[in-house]
Amino acid sequence: MNLVVLSGGTGTPKLLEGLEVIVGQERLNVIVNTADDFWYYGLYISPDIDTVIYLFSNLLDKNKYWGIRDDTFNAFEMLKLYGMPGWFHLGDRDLAMHIFRTYLLRKGYTLTAVTKYICKRLGVKANVLPMSDDHVETYVLTDIGELHIQEYLVKYRFKPKVYGITFPGIEKASATIDVLKALDEGDAIVLGPSNPINSIGPILNVKNVRSKIKERKEKDIPVIAISPIIGTKALSGPAHIFMKALGYEPTPYGIAEIYSDIISDIIIHKTDEKYANIIRRKLGIEVHLENIIMKDLDDKIRLAKKVLEIISKKSSTKQPT
Ligand code: GDP
């Protein structure tokens, strides 16, 4: 079985860890959000790609879900001494990734090619795919002005009031051949428990991605979303704040509504039963209740098993075409 997973940099990587244990990296095609990529210290930083690569190369700091485990910060401290900004931490070993990636990008290689090469060197067997080779940014309009998404998340810890979000570059971003091929060949597509607005949202808005997933769903390929929200609050980060700001109900129902044209199934938290009927009735999406909190490896494996169980049930009842 070939799985395609759409991912941001925190919630979905946790699920990927569980999926890796059960199906192995080789079967995982991960389409990763790059709309929060940015330039910092003259280096191209791709936070979500980094987390996914570090996860699969067993380097990830799983306490923070960014950076390399047990990294030191000597270069970062020196850079601060020179007056460089210090709100986005870069570890010494992590810096090598950014220097090397920037070097290759400046030589003219695409982000897809660079990612593939780095994965090969680090022994990553999963197919890690940037959502696009076109540069997209994310800005949040707040009561203290317009902030880059990383500034909003990391520097201001999502405290400012949010009025809107823009994605400059998204209208011109096209999907890579690799992304479309993965979506075409996947036996199932998973929209991981990532922020639906600033992580999964940009991936779906890259030209041809949403329509391709819809086309696959219409061919009875299971398309499963996992809620990043329990009740009215995200498990971490500002998903509920962004949903509210954009006029969505910040609940599992709101998540299902955002994905309603492209998913066949959604997994929501076991205590959120009250949303199940309305999702089924109003949106025609199958709902599965499960513990969706991933604190340790057992939780991640349990949720990954649930995803695979839904896929195998659907695949066995699929009508021959
Ligand atoms: P970002 O790239 O760091 O913004 O990360 P993502 O968008 O991938 O992940 C953030 C989302 O993950 C938030 O909306 C969280 O609610 C969700 N999340 C974090 N931990 C968990 C978890 O254990 N279970 C589920 N279901 N969602 C989680």
C-alpha cells in the first residue's frame, strides 16, 4: 500500500511516526507545506520540511518538534552578539541543513531536488515532497500590524489579535510533477492533524492539488482527515484562532466543513461525539471517534492503526471499476 500524507510541521509528523512503525517509511509519500518558508540570516529556512526530514532520519528533537536532538547553539549565540535577530533559534547542527540547502538553491536546483538529495544523504526512505517549487509566503494581519507567520508564531507566540491571513505567491504556485504523481498513485490520501488554514490550506491551494484529490476521492480512493481540534480548541497552536478569523466554526465540524469536498472520512476525538451526526448529515462525511491525542509512541501507533483500519475497510468494500 502506498500512502500519501499532507503535512505541516507538528501534528502530522506525530502521526507519521506511528505510520512509519506500521507500514515503513518506503510506503509514505509526504506532501509538505512550504508556505511558511522564509529567509533568515541569509539562509533559506523550510521549517516543516526540516521537521519531516529530521523525523525520518531519527534526528528530530521530539520535545519541541523542531531542530535536532541535543543540538548546541554556539553559532546562534555568536550571531546574536553581532546584533542579528534571535527570535528564531537555529542549532549548530541544524545550521548545516540551512547552509547546504541555500547553497544548492542558489546554484539553481529546485527545492524538490534539494530535498530529495538531502533525504538520500540522511538515509530517509520516505518520499518527502515540498508542496511546490514556487515560493509562497504567509502573512497574518494583526492588531500590531502585518506579521510573517513565523514571527506571529515564534516571536509573538500567537498572542496578537488576528484579522486575516494572506498567502502571497499562492495563486502562481503550481504542483510539482512528483506531487501530482504521488496523488495519482496513492492508495489512500491522509490530511494529517495539522493546521487547516496555514499548513494543509496552502497545500490544497497549490494549483491542481485540491482538484486532483477530489478526482481521486470520486474514484473511491479513501481520503481521510484527522482533526487537530478537540471541542473548540486546537491541541497546540492557533488553528482555532485562524478558523474563527476566517469565519469557520473552530470545532471538528469546522474542520470537516473546510475539507468537505475532498474527504470521505474524518477522525475526531472520542469526546466530540456531539459533532458526529451533524458532520454525517450535513456534509455526508463518515465520522470515526478515536483518541486523537498523541502524547507518546503508543498513541501515535494507535491513531496510525485507526487510519489504516479505515483504509483497509474502505478498500475491501470498494466497487470494482
Ligand atoms: P506547524 O507547521 O508547526 O504549524 O504545525 P502543524 O500545522 O503540522 O501542526 C499544528 C496542529 O497540530 C495544531 O492545530 C494542533 O492542534 C495539532 N496537533 C498537535 N498535536 C496533536 C495531537 O497530538 N493530536 C492531534 N490530533 N493534533 C495535534
